[in-house]
Amino acid sequence: MKKEVIFIISIFILNLGSITAQTHSTETVTKLDVYYFHSTYRCVTCRALEAETKETLNIFFQSELHKGIIRLHILNIDDDANTEIVKKYKVWGSSLLLVKPESQEEINLTNLGFTYAHNNPEKFRLILKNQIDQMI
């Protein structure tokens, strides 16, 4: 009888610990992946696109970056380690993509980035911020 009571109490304690762990989970789900692809040799505009993307994320989405809600990936398309992801997104040069991991919805902001990142960075930041706000 004493062994049965100890066994029942042990199971109760194990289940209670499991329930507590589940209710206190702080695992964050990524809602948006921001991919900036570039080649090894980059022009001024390509560098501006990367810099302004980082700046926009740091100004407007620092908390989301820190929590993992948004993830920034900067990938060199010439690096063999990135071959699979380059093929997946069919990029061949500098590209800026916003991708929702859950649905694989993809927004390509490359053209807007090349148009504004170097010559009108404020406008680029506003466009990027608004698009990210819509996606998260």
C-alpha cells in the first residue's frame, strides 16, 4: 500500500511539472524571414540595400529581431554553402525577399530597393517598414 501511494504521488508530481513547463513555454515562432542575397563583388547600390535593410530593422523592429519574430539572413550567392537556398528562391544577383515561413508567401522588394536604398533611403525604409508591418 505504501509503495502504491508513493507511485501515485510520483506520477502526480511528474504530471504537474509537465503542465507547468507547457504553460510557461517562451518559444517564439518566427513570423518573417528577411533575406538579403548578394554576390561577392557589390556595387554602391547593393551595399546600400543591405545597410538600409539592417537600419530599418534596427530602427523599427529591434524587439522583433531580438525575440526571433523576424530573422535577417544575409547570404552570399557565390558561397557554395548557400547553393540550396539560392536555388530555392531562384536568385541570381542581389535580392531582397520577405518570406513568411509558415505559408512561404514571398514578397520581392529588390526593384524598390535598387530604386530607393541609395538615392532616397528614407523612402526605402518607409516602404520596407510598411511591408513588414503588413506581413507580421
